[in-house]
Amino acid sequence: MKALDDVLAAHGVGVRPLYQVIDLLRTGPHELADLVRLAAAPRRSVEDVLAAMADDLERSGAGVRIAPSALASYAKYALPRQPDPLDEAVAAHGELLAELTARIAAVPAPLAALDHVQATPETVLRRALWLNARYDLRRSRLLFLGDHDLTSLAVRALCPEADLSVVDLDERVLSYLDETSDRTITTAHTDLRVGLPPALTGRADLVFSDPPYTPEGMGLFAARAVQALREPSEGRILLAYGYSPRHPALGAQVQRSLATLGLTFEAILPDFNRYFGAQAIGSAADLYVCQPTAKAKKSRAGKGKPAIYTHGPQSVESAGTKPALLSALHEIAAAGGLALETRPVGWSTSGPEGDAVAMDLSADPGPWLLRTLLGTNARRLALLVPNNHPDLADAVSQQALSELIGPKYRLRFLRSTPDNRHAVVVADLADHPDEVLSRAHARLANVSLTVPPALADLRLVDVPRHRLPELLGS
């Protein structure tokens, strides 16, 4: 037992999750991932416990447990459990939990490049129950900055009168939410690094988000949340954030960025959120309840840094695009004697039309290509994208994009150009570009007389992709 006692002692006052690991091993076999999630303990700490108990463990296809012959020796590690009222509330909503479980099982697969880690159905319901108990959702406007976890659906089920909106970078999530909510939740597309849709700026009373867990990601999402509030000092921002207790400096860095923004921590609810994955942080995250101060109200977040994620081409550790690729892109853009200009990715505001514009979209997670085509009016665009971009995946995908943007741009797809990891999409302006497509930054109600009421306040660049055909075909 000395090896186990040494492991427990090394974790100091925060050792309770490891006692829960031992208790789980006493009650039956569990997979490593389940031990991490149920105890909210970092994977490395759980592995340390398993290593210290190795001689008394038995393994099977169902997982690992304490051998029956050794159970008595571990009785002294048992701790009384404290009941959680929210757990009882979740259990009392068994039918809704089953419905959420089915919907979450059908949600589009998480994208590692966007730091998606799926929250458990119990967590999604806990969030909705807590929000509904804490705030008057019947008279509040609640905005979700990203909602792959489908928390908005749980809130809608508990409070049908709530005014709910979701913005997301992932077009698949927006389509799924529209389908499953019967369009009772307002959905809009955005990349928060580019900006918040004007129609949803200064409108919300509450903002909920589970952002990327980097200081850059947390800071950007929190700043956009402040911008979204109608009266910042009266509203609340709720953020999921987790870090490993083995690395508290990471948590301190994020908390400093939130405090610098002018947010005060009204509450931090530990281990409120549980996930399938994120084992390095115990498959758990706290819930930060933040109230903006006057300082937050005065802050103005501009365009965010592109690297805010922990994985993929937009991670904080990713390398930039090679100069040789950009040089080849510029040559394609300027072909035909057009004057060349280069712009960073950004479709939130309309810029000068220009002649030939080259843009590096090599880190495009999928939506940038279409949004750039919508939000730019140059005579020619040369856009560098990944060779495996979903809009270039096959002839059907290329045809779908060409038909959608055809009234504005004629497209050519140069696969494996300038190398086999990249492609270039060349867009030449049509002779008589469609007015709606060419005024992508105007309020739709001011552009089209037949726009659906739910879309009237949005700009074309904010409309979810799955709704564009019905809008442009009307």
C-alpha cells in the first residue's frame, strides 16, 4: 500500500478524485476513459494510481478492477459521497435525458481542428437545468457561441418561451440545429476571429460558450461575449473551462486574460462539465459565471488571432504558409495583367473591390472558402486552400459550390497546385453579378423583398449555408 499512499500524498488536498478512482475500482470493472471521466481526474494521475495498485488489479475485456481477494485491503480508502442536487434533477428528467442522448449521438462528428470534445448528455441537461433555475429564461435572450454539444436544445425543451440564438463556425452544427429544433432557434454562421454578426451584437442578456481552452481562444470568445451583451454590467457570461491540476499555471494564464478583459468571477463551479475525451484535464471542466465590469464594456475586440486552437492548422503551435506557396498564388491571381493586392482572411466588412486579390486560406476548416467568395467583390480571386477541402473533395462538391456562387463568380479548381497538399480556387467575376450576392454585407431586409423573417436582420455572409439555396432561389 505504500506506493499508493505515496501517490495520494503527492496530490495534497486535491486528492479526493483519486479516492473516487479507487472506489470505482472496488465496485466493478471500468475502462481507463471511464475512470478519468467519472472521477474527473487527469489521465496521468489515474495511471499513477493504477500503477501503484498493479499487483491487486485484475483486467478483463470489461476493464480493470480490484481483485476480489484484495478488496478488504482497500476499504480504508472509502470516502462518503456528497449528494449533488443537480444529479437528482437530471435523474428526474429521464425522458428528456434519453431524447438528448439520441440527438447527441446523431450530431455531426467532432472536429479535432476546432477543439470539439463532446460533452456528455448528463452535462448538457445539467447546464440547461442550472440556467433555468438561476435565470428567468422566459424574459432573457440567450446566445450560444458555438453549440456542438446541443445545450440550446436542452434549454429549448425546458423553457419553450426562451429566446435562443446560436452562432457557429461549423456549418454542419447549424444545419443539425435547424433540423432538430424546427427552426425555433435562431442560427447564424460566423468565425469569431472575423467578428460577431451585427444582428446579434448588443442583443443578448446571457451568453454561454465552451471555447477552445487556450488563453487566446478563451480571451477571444469572452471578448465576443461582451460584445454580444445588451447591457454588459447587467448580463452574465458563462464559460466552460478546464485545466489539469497538475498544471495550474495554465489555469492562471486564462484567468488573467479574463480578468484583464474586465470580467469578475461571480462563481466557478468545479467539474461541472464532463466530456467524452479531454483525458489530460480529467474529461472535466469548470463552469465560470462571469459578470462584466465597466472596463469590459469599454473594451473593443478587433479581429482575433488566427491561432486559437490546440490542434490542426489553426493551433497556437502551427507553422505559417511557406513563401513559395504564396508566391505561386500571387502569380495565379495576377495572371492576365490584373493589378494584384493581397488581403488577410476576413469577410465581416466590405473592402475595396480591387482587381485581383490573393488570399491564403490554407488553414480553412471548411467554411472560409464560401464566406470569402460571398464577402469579396474583386474581379478575380485566387484562394489557396487545402487540397482535401470539402468543397473540392469530388466533382459533386465542386459543382454544388459552383452553382451556389455561380451568379457572382465563375470558378476554376486547380487541384494539387502549387503542391500536392494544396489547391487554388480561381474565381472570375461574372459579367452581371447577382445583386444579393454582391451586397453580402447589407442587411437582407434591405436587399431582398422576399427574405424570410427569420433571416431579415442577418447579412448574406451570416446566413447558414444550408439556407442559402432557398434564399438565393427565391
